[in-house]
Amino acid sequence: MTGGMKVAGAAMSNFASRHDVISNNLANISTPGYAREDTFVERLGRVEAQPFALPEVQSRTDFRTTGEPILTGSPSDLSLEGSGFFALLTDDGVRFSRNVSLRVDSEGVVRDRTGFPVLGEHGLMMAGDRVPSVTADGEVLLLDREDPDTTDPVSLDRLRLATFRTGDDLKRGEGGLYELRNGRSEDISMTRPTVLNGQLEGSAVQPVPELVRMIEAMRSYEAAASALKATDRSLDHAVNDIARV
């Protein structure tokens, strides 16, 4: 009977975890480039080693769907069409993003609006006093700041566009960026994505389906709680009533 309480308690914990993941998705409906988190149930450890271990809810980032474009009209705002990520250099190493907004700092380094340098295929990109412009295939051209329309552009580099075989190669990091999991690597054999100017990728979270998932998780939690209470009443009856007979 105590096994039933253990199972019901574990179910409550799992549905609460699922509810937390869904709540975080809903909180990021308006976050550009946000990829929703999905949940799945996984048994941790081999059955032979832990025959009575209960399954637990795990989460993974779902990159299969992308958000609707947010049109900004600014040529410095870039997003991607197809599978892939921009590469940024942070204090903790290389991180990846579906959006960048190019800026040039006082030292001429091309950075994202977050302040992190945007990487090219040859590393850091130095624009000097020029304005970077990016073509659809990721080539970075430098234009004259005073007269960008009439000056022949200078080719600086190509953006480093990272591609991965599966979304599980990445995990969510800080500041809406993604980092490579230990033991994983980029897959350079995949088709490079196309760079889109003047727009950012919106959040991939759809509010109505996400709310439906939240309601399902809440009802499942309540059902598990009811099962726990019923088991507790049965145990109480066994201990206090049947024991007297």
C-alpha cells in the first residue's frame, strides 16, 4: 500500500515539473528567438540495476518549429531561414542564437545587441569605422558610414553559422542563448541556413496549445493527489480500524 503512495507522490512531482516547464514557455511568448521546452517521461537507470525506480519527467528544447518573423526594417537585425544558429563569443565560451542585431563598438568590433562579439568564420570581426551589412549567404560587407549607397563595399568575412544534427546537441544557457552539450559537436555537412535582414525570429510558443497542456498537467496532478489521499485513507483504515479486530 505504501508503494501506491510512492507512485502517486512521484506522479504529483512529475506533473508539477511539467507544469513548471509549460509556465516558463508561456512567460516567453514575446521573447524573440525563444524555442519552447517540451517534456517527456524517462526512466533513469537500467531496470536490472534499479527495478523499482520510477520514471521522471525530463525536458528538452524543441527546435522543430520556429516563431513568426518580427519585421523591424533595420538591416542590422538578422534571423535565419532553415536550421542553424549565429555564433557569439561570451565570457564562458561560444554560445548560439537564432537572432542577432549587429552593432559596432568604439573599438570597431562587430557585436550583438547583448554586447557579445558576433563570430565570423575567421573569428572576431573588426569593422573599424564602417557599417557592416550581411548578404543572404552570410557574407559580411563593410559600407562607408557617411555614404553607404555609393561606396563599393569591402568584404570582411562570412558569418559563422553553426548547424547541428539534432536539437539535443544543445542545451539552454543564460540570456536566451544555447550552448553545446559535452561530447557534442557541430555538423558542418548540413546545409547552411539563409540569413534574413530586417527581421527577427519571434517566439515559437503558441499560447492556446500551451494553455491546453497546462490544464492537462493540472488535472493530472489533481488526479494523482486524489489517488494519494485515497491510499492514505485506506492505510489509515488498515492501521486504526482493522488492527483492532
